[in-house]
Amino acid sequence: AQLLRLTIGKLSDIGITVLAVTSDATAHSVQMAKALGIHMDGDSVKCTFQHPASSSQQVAYFFDSCHLLRLVRNAFQNFQSIRFISGTAHWQHLVELAALEEQELSKMERIPGKLANLKNHVLKTNCAAQLFSESVARALEYLLSLGLPPFQNCIGTVHFLRLINNLFDIFNSRNRHGKGLKGPLLPETYGRINQVLIEAKTIFVTLSDASNNQIIKGKQKLGFLGFLLNAES
């Protein structure tokens, strides 16, 4: 934290203004954020810290969205089911989807081609972006419409996957040419982006496991709290 303050101060000395800082989502980074004055829990979030060279300026803090996505994926697999105000997301739906043979998937015209090798993505913790995707959400919706028994209660899973995918798109925005939620934050896109962030904050504070324990108060809370901090920033 001290090195970071020193660096921001020296950048200010040569005319560069630091508006935000992004770190990975590790225990060390959380401790650094706290040392800077960042607070994040379900009840109180402080997403900025004092600029070391300007008493009137604050610096926003973000966690890297790729790291957060992996943490959420690991938590989802560990809990197996996550309850929230709009339903329940079940990890088993992803397992069942991955278990469908590629040959069977190819026969279904409305199943996205991007689902190839989904089984590997379900098993590998570093492929979280493949799970939380619009392709997987649409595939589950289509299998639900077919009336297949393993997917009869997958609406909650679809909602959860879409929400996490939307958050990832917002915080993984790369340039001004991006489309939809992948685009930049502008006056004309603010409303839609803000709607997703408000929905996320409303849902995340209600997340619970199968034993009704509040997730953002437990050991695997960082992925969700990190997205809440990013939304505030």
C-alpha cells in the first residue's frame, strides 16, 4: 500500500493523474486494499481512497474481473446450489449439460457451437468464462423448452449465469468500440449498465447456500464482494 501511494504521488509529480487502481483478487490484495482505506462487506462499501498528492481527489479501486469470475465459479461448484431472491442456481445443470455427447448437441440446431468441450470447462477452474456465458444460458433454456427432465428447474441457473456474464462484460470492457455491455460507460449506456449493477447488488446480498447460510458472510465471499466493490467504483 505504501509503495502504491508513493508511485501515485510520483506520477502526479510528472503530470499524470491516477483515477483508478486495479489489482488481482487475492488475500494479499485484499489486505492492501484495506490498508489503503477500502472497505467491503455486505453492509458497508467504501470503494475509493485518498489520493496521496491531492486532498480533494479520490482514487477508485477495482478487482480484476477475470480473477473474480474464477472465484465465483469455484464457490458455485463448492456450494453446488446457490439460493437468491429470483430462484436457485444448481451446479448440476452444468454437469448435465457437459455430459451430453457432442454428437447429440450437434443435432440440435439451436444449441450454440461454442459449447464444444464444455465438459473440460466444467472440470477446469481456469475456464470460468466459458461457463458464465450467454451461450450456456441459451443452451439451458433450449433444453428446458424440450422438456428434458434434468433441466426442468434450470431457470434460476440461467438467471445466475446471465447475471455473472453481464457483470464480467461490464468490468472487462476494453475499448470505445465495444458493443452492448462490453462497451464503454457513456451517458447513453449508463442506464442499462446501472440496471445490471443494481440487480447484482440486490441479489448478491441475498445469496445463500443449501443450509441457508449467507454467502457474502462466509469463507468464499470474495468473488461476490469483489463484484460489489467494482459496481460501487
